[in-house]
Amino acid sequence: MTSKTISVSEDVYELLMKMKLNGESFTETIRRLAKRRSLVDCAGLWSDVPEEEMKTYQEGIEELRQQANESLETPR
């Protein structure tokens, strides 16, 4: 496979370093990030999750939301 050299600013390099997974090359990191899907592409991805399992997820999310709201309301 051929390769190309690109220049990035120092701040972009630091961002890529933070986003790079353990053992992942910069090429793999950039490829993974470039392939991010839009929200529309994600429609239906959870359609095969049983209703009871989805209800459990939703309850957990609601509990976390309540905890977050309480922590924001509590003076420090």
C-alpha cells in the first residue's frame, strides 16, 4: 500500500494522540474517525433489543440523569 505524508498543527496532533486507541496506528485512528456515521445512519441499530432490556437501559439513563441534576443543584 502506498502512503502519503501530511502535516498537522501541534494541537491537532495532540488531539489525535488522545483519540488514538492502545495499539492503534495514526492511520487506523484517522480511518476510524473519518468513518463516523451520522445520527441518521444509526436509526434502527437497536431495533432487535428486547423491550424489557430496553426498559432497563432507559431506567438506568433516567437514574443517571436524576443524579446529575441533583449534583448540579447541590451547592459546593
